Amino acid sequence: MERLIDETLQIAQKKFSAFGFKEEQVTQLLASGKRDLENEIGKLEVLLGEENISIDKLNQSLHALKGLLYNMGNTDAGDVMVDIRSGTDITELVGKIRDILH
């Protein structure tokens, strides 16, 4: 999880700075983005810990995470979320998500 967040923050810092945001604005955007990523990843981890895992809820969470990653410039990781969501086997889906988060 930390690796994904750290990688995304590094990409976002470059993206936001290149876009022309001032350092103070970049700092605020990164803090907000980190908080949102941690919250969404936390939700995903809770879903994975449930006895009866809902594929619909997992897909919603992956969709939200994909959007955050894309907005922060980490399109490679966002694309992985899209690929994971395309699976229909819940066991395979859960395994792929756990691999990415750990």
C-alpha cells in the first residue's frame, strides 16, 4: 500500500508542478490526494476482510481508486485497477487486489 501511495505522490508532484501550480498548492493537493488514497485503500482492505465479499462493492472501490490514481497522474496503476475490475472470478479478483496492496 505504501509503495503505491509513495509512487503516486511522486508522479503527482511532478504533474502538478509541471501544470504550473505553486509549491503551496502542490503541497495541499498532495496532502489531499494522500488522504483520499489512504481512505479508499482502507475501504478496499475492509471489503477484503469481510466473510462474504461483494464483487459489486469491490468494483465500486476499485473504480474510485482508479479515478484517484488517474487524477494524480499514475495512469499505469489506474490501468491495473481497470484490468483487475475486468475479472469476474471473485477469488482471482481478491488475489490480484491483495497482491497490489501488499
